[in-house]
Amino acid sequence: MTARDIVEKYIAFFEKKGHRRIPNAPLVPQNDPTTLFTSSGMQPLVPYLLGEEHPMGKKLVNVQNCFRAQDIDEVGDNRHTTFFRMLGNWSLGAYFKEEQLHFFWEFLTKELGLSKERLYVSIFNGYKGVPKDVGSHKVWKDLGLQEDHIFFYGADKNWWSRAGTPEQMPIGEIGGPDSEVFYDFGVLLHDLRYGKEKECDPNCDCGRFLEIGNSVFMQYQKQEDGSLKELSQRNVDFGGGVERLIAATEDQQDIFQTDLFGSMAQTIELLTNKKYEGNKKEMRIITDHFIASVFIISQGIIPSNKEQGYILRRLIRRGLDHFDKLGGADLTPILEKIVEQYKDTDKVLTDKFEEIKNTILEEQQRYNQTLQTAKHFIFKKYSPRGEAGKVGDELKGVTEISADDAFILYTTHGLSPTQIKSLGFVFNNQEFAEKMKAHQNISRAGAKKKFAGGLADHSEKTIMGHTATHLLHQALRDVLGNHVFQTGSNITSERIRFDFNYEKALTPDEIKKVENIVNEKILENLPVHFEMLPLKKAKEIGAIGLFDGKYEEKVKIYFIGPSTSSGRPYSAEFCGGPHVSFTSEIKSFRIIKQENIGKGVRRIYSKVGE
Ligand code: SER
């Protein structure tokens, strides 16, 4: 059964039961500043679950494109993806548990023809004030489920809200107990992994069971005093992943080998000359990350260092790391295959194919540039001639680098330890971890002497130049657009050298504008300060700079200017410091030269304090 067959069957089934189809909401929500992506079908329906009247009535159905960034590290097993399509049906205070569980059971067993013996269910076991869901238990029994196919779990497994368990729900958030259905592929995976001595149940992560649908009884709202209050109506919010339902209908325990994804793996096999068997994890990551990237770009997002653009950059670069590891180079056939697979349901991918392809290929170039710059740095240090030359050839001998240099690649080039290793460099992991720890401690203590980054020294003039680069970075974004970001910098007491991604030469007018903005900010005498922020928070406020979320829970963000009404000062940038205390200390700023250094990267030279 193809994805299209399943979607059509599901929609037709619920339309027959009196539901009206609502459109697929944009993957990047348009009027919701609290969230970066649509991650479930219910997200656009929150006001209606709270009681507002929906123009299409009380029974709704749809298929929704979803992206879950929080699952990025799970991708690689037999079932997780970041992008997926969710079938959804809702009752806005119309029907409740009994009808919902009957509907879904009928859909699974009659429409999809799944064997009842392969289906298991889980039910909410009760939690503070919210009773055990005996109602669902009765319905499942009436539908003929054996007791040994029914499992009760607590709020960590059988409670659904966008935030997680009742404790994790913010005030005003809605949620409720849920009942999930699992498909059983047999015991093989479990026995191979854990042996027969360990028990297996539907929530075991061995891969034997696959969750294929979740009926949430959306009934509660979190109150200020921490309690849960019943909503004015009892809702049903059902969600089921198309990709997983296909796996169940095919009895294929690896969703990356189903009709939907199988041909992607074959394309990757051809491009890399490697077999899926033995390279599953990499091929699954490549498949998922490029599908997600294609859909995100189709929504007008481009790679950057903030918000959706940052997630997109991470997906593309992570996908590239794995593709590269398998020896792949040309991405285009993968992108073409994705569009071919999804074009029936998402025509926008065909319409925007050139834009999508170019965005990914440009990011590939930019990433290569970063990697090249990093290699040059190592080459200069380790080559006997001590200068950059035929990098590729001369680097062959260099494999072991110092933890210090690995750390510089991390802090100044934004490369994670994994990426550094994928360049062929090995270093002492423990020393690196110690450096990371020390770096965090220094930052936390707010000590004045910091890792110098792109600073030649800590002289007064260099520090003035350093703060000026933050102003310059933001001013370039003001004038040229938010897709512009710093790719490198080098600051001496003589001059500032600043590199950034931009395709064209700046016009004299643009240069003037940038200069003027920086000088205005100097005249305004804005205060400069830093805060240690959780990485998530730093991204939320739109802090710029190269940082990879994995290695620091807290990052140091330098702010220039007081907080504005939008909550963000003029500049917010990830940085180790040091900086001047007030912008007037910079005195003046002048751009003296611009250069094209290739691959879409431009270089500006400027001076301060003249
Ligand atoms: N909201 C629930 C989920 O995302 C069911 O639709 O799983």
C-alpha cells in the first residue's frame, strides 16, 4: 500500500463517519511565535480544542506534514524520523473514547487489513487526581482484545501534551490521557538484542513493537496552582504516522525499507557504492535529513544561524557528514528522488525544485569552505613548510592534532568534535573534554581573560575592534538581510578582518549604510554585557554566531544595548569576549577595503578608534 493509498483510505473513511477535511497547515507556523515548526496535527487546532467554534464543525480530519527537531538524535534506528506525515482526526466535544477507539480499530483491521493478533494497546494508569482510564480498557475488551495485549502505563508514557507529562505542562497548556496502538513485528529483534531472559512489552525500544496511532482524550488544562482542570468539552485528538502505518501494512520492521523510503536507500547505495546492509544508520540519517531539509526549504527557510534556519543548517550538515563518510559526493539524485516520492501529495516540491536544490548545494559549498578553512589552519600548524599550500596533498601525513588545536577548530570554526574527526584528525578526547569544561568554567566565572578566538591579543585597540565586529555583523544583517552571517574574523590592534557569506560585492551605498549604522551605535554609547544562557534560550532570542548545541548546555551571549520591546538588544551574539563596556569606547569605525575570497564569502577590512 502506498502512502497515497493510506492517506486516501483514511480521509475517505472519516468523511464517511461525518468528518470534514481541513487543509494541511504550513510546516512553519505563521502566527505562532512560540514554536518553530508544526510538530503535530493538533497544533493549529488548540483554540478549538479549548472551545472556540471551528468553521468546519466538530468532527475534523486531515493529513499534516510535521517536523520534530527534538527527535534528530533518535534518527538512525528502524523507526524514527524528524519529518513525517500525520493522519489526524478530531472530535471537538462531539464523540469521545468509545467511538474513537471503534473508529481506529475498524480502520486498522478492515480498511488496512491488519491482523488483530499483531495489535497491542496501552492505556493510562492514573496520575494524581486523574483516574485510571478504565473506560478505554472496557472498550478494548469489548472490541475483542486479549488481556495480554493490553498494557497500562503511567503519565510518562500515556499522557499527551505538547510539553510532555502534567508536570512539564506550562500554565494554560492542554493535555490528557491517551491510548496507543502498537504493531508487533515478532520477537526476533528483541531476542537478538537482549536475549530471551529480558521481558519485552510495547514500550520496549528493541524495535519489536511500533506505535502506529495515538488517541488522546484531550480533556484537561493546567492551572496556575499546578492542578489540572477539566475543559468545557471532552475532545479527541488522534494522530498516526503514515510512514509507520505503511511499515505495518507491509510487515516491514524497518520503515526505511518500505515502499516510501526503500528507493531512497537504493539511490544512496548507487551514489556511494555501498550496501544498505552494514551502513543502515548512515543511510537512514541521510534519507531523513534531506527529506526534512527539502520540506523546510519549500517553506521559504534558508540555512542560517538562527531559529528554523539553524535547524535546517544542522540537518543539511549532518546529512552531508554521513553522505561524505560513505563516499558520496553528488547530492542531486537524492533530491530528485525525494521530489519524485512526494510529488503526488506535495506538488510544491516540484514547483520549487530548483530553489530547493540550489539552497542545499550552496550550503554544501559553504560547509566545504568552513571545512577547508579548518584544514588550512591545521596545515599551517603542522606542515614542515609552515604555510598554506597544496592542502590536500600535504595534509595526508597529519592525523594526530593537539587537543588545543581541536578546540580552536571548535570555537572559531564552529566544528563539532565529530566533524573534526570526520576530517581525518584525531586528538585526545579527554584533554578536549577537559578544555571544554575549563572553558565553561571560565565563562561562568565571568573572568576577564578569555580564549582569544579571532583576537591577536588583548590590547585596548583589539578589544575595541572586537566589539566593533559584533556591531558590524549585525549592521551587515540589517543592510543585506538575515541570511548573512560571519564565517571568520581576525582582529589585531591595526585592523579588523571580517569574513561573511554574501554572493555579491557590496555597493558603495551599502558600505556607507553599514558604516553609518556602526557609527550611530558607537555614538549612542550602548552598554555591553554578557549573560550565560541555556542554548535553547539563546536561540529563541535569536542570538547569532556559530554554536553547536551539543557540547555546552549554557552559552555565553554578549549583548550590545538595552533590551528593546521585542526583548532583544541591538546585538546578541555567541562569544567568549572580551569586549569594551560601552560602545563609545570604540570612538569611530571605517571600512577600508572589501575583497571576494571565493565560494560566496566576502572579506571586509576596517579600522576603529581613529
Ligand atoms: N497530538 C497527538 C500526537 O501528536 C495525537 O494527535 O501524538
